[in-house]
Amino acid sequence: MMKLGLLGPEGTFSEIAARKWNDKAELVFLDDNELVARAVDDGVCDEAIVPIENSVEGPVGVVHDQLLKNKSPIVGEVIVPIRQCLLSRGQPSEIKVILSHPQALGQCRKYLREHYPKAELRPTGSTTHAAKLAQEFNEMAAVGSVAAAERYGLNIIARGIQDTEANYTRFIVIGKKVPAPTGNDKTSMAVYLDRDRPGALYEFLGEFARRQINMTRIESRPSRLTLGDYWFFIDVEGHLEDGPVKEAIVSLEKMVPELKVLGSYPRAKLT
């Protein structure tokens, strides 16, 4: 049976994404997203699913950093609507500490500030780890999913507490082989630019524009070498084997110090 790595414990939004991707796989729960992102390279599983960006809180930095080190490519993506809930075994008036993954707390800032301004916000490794901890004391609550409430026997104090209804997390699937073109694909790459050359990013992006390749995402990430030095993570429409994309990458590799293709894979629908 195919093994699929993901962030644990059971009941995370990662599990929802994993079952959406492959509901027949054996799920391998890991302790943090860095371990998940490198799990295929480490031989722990056949594929791994990990969050890469949220529509409210933005990119997941640790995943981007690991992608630069990985040999295994991105082979797919899943988009999951995020509906956060406040979970506790106690009553609303008893809550003094609210726990969750930092991204989940960030997605619910407005609600938490308005309803629990004096509560301590405490980060945890995952939303379900928070739910497990909230089992222990009535004054503890967790931000997490309905599934986590059901799994850990918590009351749902409030539903849909995220700051915006348009709250989605995009998950990538890391595997062993780039899938064949489907006609509706995306290619992800990471680019290290010469920061001392004016117009380097403009020239780089112009290679896509000249070939009418649509860029769907660009994120910068510190290189950790010196202040003001960055990697750029870029997604474009099209497959690595498509003529225009292939031509652009060949041209770009001559322009920049380093370019890494992270994968080509079918585009997920926003549902």
C-alpha cells in the first residue's frame, strides 16, 4: 500500500488534504512540516503532503526552505477551504489560554481579539496537538477543525471564527516522479538572483511575458546568506515539457546564478 506522509496527529487539516488527495493510502503522521517536506527524500514514505501557503497568512517558510534541499519533486497540489472553530471542554467564560498552530491563530486574530482579549495565545505544533492539550483543563481552548473536536471529545464553542470566509490552504504533494502533462498544469521553480545587478528580476520575469506564460505566484524567501539576499519562488502555468515553458527555463538558466525546478503537476481546482 502506498504510504503518504503528513503532519500529525490525527485530525489536522493536513489529514483532510491527504484524504482528498488519496483516500486509500496508508497515512504516516509526522511531528512537524519540515519532517513531512523531506519524508520522501528520507525514504519514510512514497509521497508526502504539506501546506505551502494560506490565503490569509501567506507562505509556510519552513516548507519553502526544505524544497530548496529536496531531490524529490512536487507532483501535485490540493486546495482545502479552512473553517476554524474554537474548541474546549469547558465553558466560554472559563477560557484563559487558547492554543493552536501559529498559522491558525493568525487566521483568527480578529475573533480572538474581540472575544478573548485577555486570553493567552499559545502556539503548538499543529491544530490537533492543541486539541489534545485542551482536553486537560477547562480553561484551555484550541483553534481547530470540527474533526478535531469530534476526535478529542471537545465542545465546539464557536464555528467559522477565521477572519475571512475566503480562507484556503494550498497543499503540495511531494513524490518520486514528475507526472506527464495533462494540458492543465503548473510548474514551480526557485530562483536565486544576482542582487547586485539592477533589473535582474524584471529581466527574469520578462522571459515568461515574451512567451505569454502566465505567472500565478511569486514569493521571496531570505537566502540566509546576508541581509537583502533572496530566493524567489515562482509558479507559472504550463508543464515543464511544454515548448514555451521549456524554452523559458533554458533561457533563464543562462541568466541567473541558480535555478531549481521544483516540479510540474496538474493544477488543483479552487472548490
